[in-house]
Amino acid sequence: AATAPGKKITARLKRTLPVRGPQAPTLSELMRWYCLNTNTHGCRRIVVSRGRLRRLLWILLTLSAVGLILWQCAELLMNYYSASVSVTVQFQKLPFPAVTICNINPYKYSAMKEYLSELDKETKKALETFYGFSEGKSKVRRSVDEWNSTGSDFFQQIPLLKVEDFSRTVIDLHSGQKRKIEGSVFHKDSSIVNSGDSNDIIGFQLCDANNSSECALYTFSSGVNAIQEWYKLHYMNIMAQIPLETKEKLSYSADDLLLTCFFDGLSCDKRHFTRFHHPLHGNCYTFNSGQNGTILSTSTGGSEYGLQVVLYIDEADYNPFLVTSTGAKIIVHDQNEYPFIEDIGTEIETAAATSIGMHFTRSRKLSKPYSDCTETGADIPVENLYNKSYSLQICLHSCFQKAMVDSCGCAQYAQPLPAGAEYCNYKKNPNWMYCYYRLHEKFVKEQLGCQQICKDACSFKEWALTTSIAQWPSTVSEDWMLRVLSWDKGQKLNKKLNKTDLANLMVFYKDLNERFISENPANTLVILLSNFGGQLGLWMSCSVVCVIEIVEVFFIDSLSIVMRRQWQRAKKWWNGRKRAGSGKAGSGKAGSGKAPQAGDVERQGHDNPVCIDEDLPTFTTALRLPLPRDSPLPRTPPPNYSTLRLETAFTEQLPDTLELGQH
Amino acid sequence: MNLKKYLVRALHRLQKGPGYTYKELLVWYCDNTNTHGPKRIIKEGPKKKFIWFFLTLLFASLVFWQWGILINTYLSYNVTSSLSIGFKTMKFPAVTVCNANPFKYSEVKHLLQELDRLIEAALERILQPTPGNSSENVSPPLNLQLWNQIPLVLIDEHDKDNPVILDIFETNQTAGGNETAAGNETDASNGTAGGNQSSCSHQGSDNCTYRNFTSAAQAVTEWYILQSTSILSRVPLQERIRMGYQAEDMILACLYGAEPCNYKNFTQIYHPDHGNCYIFNWGMDEEALNSSNPGAEFGLKLILDISQQDYIPYLSSAAGARLMLHQQKSFPFLKDQGIYAMAGTETSIGVLVDELERMGYPYSDCTVNGSDVPVQNLYSQYNTSYSIQACLRSCFQNHMVEICGCGHYMFPLPEGVNYCNNEDNPGWAYCYSSLRSSIKQRQICIDSCKETCNDTQYKMTISMADWPSEASEDWIFHILSYERDMSTNVTLDRNGIIKLNIYFQEYNYRTISESAATTIVWLLSSLGGQFGFWMGGSVLCLIEFGEIIIDSLWITIINVIGWCKGLKRRRAQARYPDAPPTVSELVEAHTNLGFQQEAVGALPRDEALPPEPGTPPPNYDSLRVQPLDVLGPDSDAE
């Protein structure tokens, strides 16, 4: 009748803009509706199929399809961060790498005499005592006498020892005393040492200066190794005390080392070389270091167009104990790289022409999350001491040096100095050698954590070298070659050159093909999504729309149905309690309230319009279809019907909700 | 007849239109399409309708965006590389062996005699600048003609701005004027600069360049090479081959696997740098040999003699054999890829074949057989395949011929051109050195040459040992000497003998082959995947959509035609302000003349006029529609 205008408006609103909850009153109805209307394929069959077996089969198939999709998609996700490798070859003008050349002997022995005389005497004495070897009787006598007079306590502190392994007693080089050794014994060549052998073993002992019971004995299977190691230990102590400028003077100058130079068909000289002081190799010279801003490049391959140098190796001026081989060491590296010449240098023979053909390869890895490498090294918590671009070697060395400064209080001689530290020598740090050996052992056993912290660099350049050697100078050309080279060397050299003092070196590009090996992401998001789409489509003809549907139906709608049910039940219970309190009239009403609802469900089960198949009904379902109503317009398309039907479905539902509202 | 009927029907069908409105069409499409979104739009309530409409639009745009990316990826022609390593039976590489020295000195001595004496005298001058040297008095007068073309000079650079240039033979023609020059050289040898070499073009002394060398050794070698090149280039090829090392002298022993081989298994080739070179297993006439076992036992073993005593002293200072491994039917570029083997040693070379197989255009810019490179390949006269080295050298030689008018001795000749020599082309050395140092020329060649698609490299692991050992030295030399020279005297020595082992390593190939990363199949499946992922669509959905577009176009056209006709009619009506007479009126007008309006006098003319303008065309059309309706279902059924 005459309802309030406000109510009219809301009713109207509800009609035109109905607030629609789930489209079915119960969960099973919702599921049924979903299965019939969903865009995925399997679900529909479950509802439409007649017969238990067939339905079961369809349920199984649908579930297995879902399982397959999940499995495959998980697989796709896991493989998302994989990389594919591509190799490109480009023929082009190539930058010539930096070539660092060192003499194997770091310092002129004649110039080092004043610093090393004591050490050499000591070494010679050791050789005489242990092996009965002497260079010339008179010389050794004199040196022994001298030693007796000057006697350095540092050598006494760490003397060479002869170990009689049987009884674990040692004979001191100086005193000749026998004593028992305590503490641990370290064998440098551990597996070779045979305790039953009658051979005596040479070694040396390092003790903790603060705690003299802490000693480590280093033994070597061969006296050659023992003496070299021992010599090097003392040598580093001595060198650490000499300032850098003096050391540079003691080593070879560019004029000393380089006799001739030829690059790319043109003559070059020492101005093309940059000096670089290496702690273990003395003065090294880098060709094309890029320090003056220009990097030379080659546009022609072949030995004529590379670098050709003749090196002067002054064999007579070699330190007999420190280095035992003759020649030069070279390393081919990038201008930004630090030359780790002691680790990866190539040795050059004297009296020979060494031709080194290069082949250039550039590699690039993908950084996180594809692999664990670093682009610039900025994310590594180790300070780069080398002033060059990051590499794994630099990181490891820096890491060790840092650990050394932290635990021993001074820096190891072979590596650059960190800020505020100074090199170890046994005047200031009497304890350093023991500390160093301990630390080094830890480092090798990966106990310092350096290997874990340091990552490899993502991109690196590599020059693959093919080395071959020819005799040089040839017997017939030897004569004039040596004469002319001696003339080249000029007046500074007053003796004629010997061919064992010379080394000819050719470094050139074999070809100008640059190989670039790079990793590319194998998957992009687009490809991942299309793979997902392919999987979903293949097994269930599903898409994102289906996913949204699933979310809608299974989460939002079913939740709201459950909530509504709960709400109704709660309401009913509340009403019932109220009625029970007020009178018995309530129970009748509750019953009448329930009856229409059941009827609704039943009716919907039969002619719920949404149940009707829209495509290809099976025979059985076709029989159950309600007859299509006559349409007033033959050309109005089917969609109109279903939309209409939907409308009716909701209007039928409306009283239900309206009823709720009235309560 | 049938066809005509059919066409008429079709025309009528077209004129009639699809028979529904835009809205109907759209609703029908949304409900019946197989793509997932649109169905929801029409099935849901208004709020959800809006959400679904928005979602569908979003997904559609996503699909198109990603399709764009995919097509872009496809058109960038990426490749993926696959790597395989292992051992398989492979063709043994061709092995080229040369002596580092091109000719036997004993054979070419008569040609180089003058030059040698000249250089000896020059060296004497440089090295012993003190006057009163007696050596010149004994020697016959020098041929200074060679010298004057390209003299060696000393440049004293003590004073940077005014370098003092001294000819080593100070006065030009007379040999007697030496003493004055010698005094000057003492100063020069104190100077920082060493030997220098100057070359002038023949046009005049203005066009001189000095090639500076910091080392006299280098200057002398370069100068000697330049001069000897000019001398030897005049010698005919047959003669040059005869002057080089013969196969039977050089290759003493050969063993391939278990089979013996000898110098006859080698193909002779004349290499300008190294004289006679011998190629094993080149594959030109015979089938290439296969090796199916790794290890030195199954490789090639050679014993060579380089007879170092017979070297030309000033030409090559390094002594040894030069060898190179390369592919069958390719030219050996020893200067680039060759390696040395030292005399008195056994050199073992383990080989790994490193292959790179690339896809051609459009994936990468490489050439399959060099036919598309704009440089005439001069090495094709050797019947060898294209390589980038061949292209670069041909390019250089072509430029040389173009600019200097003669070909360089180190490279093959184009047809109808001669090699450069000092007599015919006095300025060639200047021309050559300026061309050689020209960066522009190099860049042109680099740009015009393309690398080959199949790049094969032989990675070598080289190791050396002394050979023969002291204990075995005697008998080995004896046997080898006997076999070669049939003499019981030892004619070989440590300085000349070389042993070579060339064999496959345990892994003898590493092949990187490229394949297209994105094929058309990949593209289609990715496109399908994207469409399926966002909208559950397929190609059929696209066709559906196309159908809808056609239908709506159809409707539009019909509407537009209808509207135009309407416009015309309205215009026609506008011309006759009164409403057009209806049919009944007209009929009546014909039958009942009395009903007509009176227009006295104009009656006979009026009689003809009224019917024509009175029947407007649209009316007919609409009339026609009615009977055509009967045809409608018929055509639909078709």
C-alpha cells in the first residue's frame, strides 16, 4: 500500500542496482553453478555427466589436470632464473693488452751485496755444515770467521735445523747441540717424508716469541726446498726494511732490461713502458699500460704486427739462492687488472725466440640472482688494496693481508700495504713469522673465511696464449746479431753480449676474432607467463579469468554464503529464544519460514535456468531441457535469454533476502 | 543462370544487412565467444559488470602489449649456443711444415752477394767507427746503386729540434771518402737514436720519409728484407722453388699412426715468407685422413732437418721449423697462426679442435663461402677456401696494385700485374711503407671483409723435450744421414734436427653450435600462451572477433547508406514543399481527371510532369524489402 517514499526508492534501487551476493543460497548450489558456468573445461563434465563411474572418472581427470598444472608451473617457476649462453665472434680492431715483463731475478745481486752479505754467509755455512759443500775453501773459511765475529741474533733465532726424525731430536746449525723438539711438526712435503728413512731432514723451527713453548717445526723432504724457503723468509725480513725508492734503484732500469722494441711495424722505446714495482720480482715494465690515457690497438694479426722485444737478462748478476732459474716472466693482462705475475706469469727462456700468439675471449656472467658473482666488487666487505679493478685474486690477497694486519700487527711483504700498517720485519715484530705461517696455514685450509667472502668477477677478459720457442739467434746470424745488439746497448756495457743473456719475445694476435661469451636470461617474464598460459590452456583451458573466478567463487562467494547461513542461524536461534520467552506463536512462524526455502532449493534444482547447457548438451541432458519458449523475434540472439534468466534467478532469490531484511 | 541467381541473392542479402543491431551483436558476441572475459560482463550485475569490463580491457591490453614484446624478440633473431665436448673420429688437421729460412744460402748466394757485402761494410762502419780499418782495402768496390735507393742513416737526436742525419757511407760514389764519415759516426753512436732507414719516393727528394728504429739490429733486418725482397721478386717462381728446401732433404721420417709415410705424402706449396712449405693431409687430391684414436701413438710423427748452417744470415735470425695446423683446403697463414719448433728438441702437440658453427644472415653477419664479400680473393688461385686472412691480404694487395702499380712479393698477384722491384718501380718501398702504416687502409679492409660462419681453431698443448738424447744421438744421426745422403758420414747435427708429434687429445673436439633461439613455432606457442593465460583465447577467438568486426562494419555501411538515402529523400522533399502524392492519389489522378487541380492552359505539359518527381526512389527500396523477406531464410540457409 502506501509505503514511505524512502522505502520505495530503496526498493527501486535494489531492483535496478541489486546488491548481489553469491548466486546460490547453499554451497552445493554454488558449486553446481560454478561448475556449469565456469570457463575451465573439466568441471562442467563432472556436473553434466550421468552415472557414478563417469562422474568419478571426470573428477579424477580434473584433479589430475589441476595437479599437472601445479607441478608444471612450479617447474617453470623454479627454472625461471636460468641463463642461456650465447657466443658471438666479431672480427674487429682489437685493443692490445698490457704486457708486463719482469726479470726473474728481482734485484741486481751486486747492488744487494751490502744488505744480503750476512744472510748469504749464513746460507753458505749451512750448506757446508749439512752437505759438506763449499764453493771455494778459502772463501768459506773467511766467511765462517766473519760470522763468528758479527753473528746476528736473528739468524740464531730461526736457524736451520737437521732433524733426526727417529729420535725426534734436532741438531742446531750454530751450536751443534742436540735437543729434543717439542710442539707440532709441520712437513711441507708431508706425504713424501718417510720416518723410517735414514736420511736426515732439514727444516726450521718457528716459535711464538711470547710463549716459547708454542713452536712449529717446518721440515722439507729436500734440502733444496728447505734452504730456499728459509732464505726467502730472511730475505723478506731484510727487504721489508728497505724503502721503496731504494729498492727501485736496486732493481733493473728500463734501459737495462729492454734492448729493442718494435710494435705494429713501428719502433718503440722505454717511453712506451711503465714501471711497476713488484715486491717479489723487483722492477717490472708494463707495455701499453694505458697510463697516459691511450690504449694501443692492432688492426692486423700476425707476428709482424705485435710486440717484439729483445730483453737483456744479466745472468751473471743473479741471486744464487733466491732464484734458481734464468729468464724473464711475462703476463698478458687487461689495463685495469693487477698483474699477478708470481701466480700466473709465463716464463721466457734465454737464447730463444718465444712467440706468443694470443686469442682474445671476453666473458660475461649474469649477476644475482642468476649466479653469485660481483660486477664491481663494491658489495664485497673486503677493502681492495691494489688500486686496480676487482678480481678474485685481489680479493683473496687483500683479505689475507687484512687478517695478517689484524692478528700479527704488521703486513706481509709480498702484498700492498693497507692504510696505517707497515711491513713486517723482525726488528719491530719478532713474532711475525710464526704468526704468518700459522695464518697462512689457516688461509690454505679455508679457515679464515676469505674464500667464502670473495666472489668471482662477473666479466673478465682472457687472452689464451699459444707459446712456441725457436732457437735465436741462429748459428749463422749469431755473430752479427750479438755485435749489433752490443752496439745498441751502447757504451754502458763494456763487455760483449752473450746469447744466454738475451731473450727474444714476440706477443701478437693470432687473429682479430674476438669471442664474446655472454650469459643471457633464458626466461623473461613474458615468456614465463606465456608458458603458464600454455600449461593452463593445455590441461584445462583455463586463464587468469578462471583464476579470478575461482577466487570469487571459492573464497568470496562461499564465504559470504557461509556467513549468511551463520547469520540466519544465529538470528533464528535468537528469535527462537525470544519466542520461547514470549510465547509459542514463534515456532509456527519459524516453520513457515523454513518451508519456502526448501521449496526454493528444490525448484532451483530442476529448473534453475543457469543449469541449462549452453553448448552441446548430451543426449540425456537434452531430454531434461525445458522447452525453449517461443520468441517474439526470431532474430534475437540467445544471450538475451540467459541474461533474462539470470534476472529471474535473482528475483526468485530476492524474497529470501528481503525476508532477511524484514526480520 | 544459377550463378546469376546466386549473385542476385547475395546482393540482396548484402543490401539487407545482418539483421540485428549493434547492441544485439555485442551481447550475442559476449555470450558466445570463447574468450573468457566478455561472458562475465553480460552475466553479472552492474557493479561486477563494470569490474569485469575493466578487467577484460586490462587483460586485452596486456595481451597486446606482451605480443608486441614477443614479436620484437622474434625479430631480433637471437641465437642460443649449445656446447658439446668429446671424442669422435675426426679429420686429422692439415699440417704445414716450413723452414723458418726461405732459401738455401748456398743457392741464393750469387744473387745476394752484392747486398751481403754492402751490409757487412755498413755494419763494419757502425760497429767499428775507429778510422784506419783495413777491411775495405781488401774488398772489391761496393755496388752503391742498391744503397742509394734506400740508404741506412744514423740520426743523432741529442738535439731534439735539429736531428743530425748521417749517411753511413757519407760520400756518395767514391769508396775512398770513408774516413771523414767515420769520424762523424763516433758522435752518432753516442746518441740516443740507433740505426735508421730512409726511403724516398722516386718523384723527388722532397717525398722522403725516415723510418726510425731505436735498435740497429732491427733497422738492419728490415732494410735487408726490403732489399732482398726486391732482388728475389725478379727471380721466376720455378727458380725460387728450386732454391728452397726440397721435401726429400727436409722431411727425414714420417709416420702416421702405424702407417709409414714419406715426403711424397706432402703437397708442396710456395710460401713467400718461408719458401717451400709442405702440407700433410691437405685433402686437395685425395681424401682427408681420419684419426679415430687419441694419443701420440696414433698421430703424426715427423723428423725434420732444417740445416741451420745454410741459413741466410741477415734474413731470419730465429732458427727452427715453422708449422701450422689448419683445415683441409685452406691456405696456411704461417705468419699469423704458425708456431715454431726448436731444433734439437722433440715437440709434442696435443690438438683440440675448437669449432664454432654459426647461423648466417639474419642471425649474424658472416659469410659461408666468401662469395658475398666485395674483395677479389687472390688466394683462390691455390684452390683454397675463403678465410678472413685471405680476404685481408687480398684487400691489401688490391690496394697496393691500385696505388703503387705493382704487387707486393708476400702476396699472390692479381692477373696482369708484376711484383714490385727496385728497377721497374723505384718508388715502391716508399709507397708500400706508407700504405702499410695507413690506418685508413686497414680499416677499409676490416670493414669489407667478413668472417666465415664456421670458425675452426686448433687449440694446441705444446710441450718440449730434448731430442735426441745424448745416449741415442750417435746412432740416430747415423741412420738418418745414411737414409738421406747414402753416406756413412754424419751429415746432420743437433742444430738442424727436429722431431714433431702431432696427435689428438683425449677430448678432441669442442663444438659450439648456434641455433635460432626464437623460431616461428616458438613465437606461435608463446603468443598462444599469452592469449590463453590472460583471456583463455585462441586463434578461433580472433576469427570470432573478426567476424564481429565485419558484421558491425556491415551494419554501419547499411546504416550509412540508409542515412544517405534518407538525406537525399529529404532534399528531394525539400524541393517539393508539398508532400509527394501517394500511389492512390496518383492512381486517382490518372483515372479521375476531374479531381485534379485546375491549372488552365498548362494542362498538357502538366500531364507529363507530375508522376516522375512524385515517386521518390526510397519508396521503391522499402517496397522491395518486403518481397525479399521471403528470400531471407533461404539465403540464411546457404
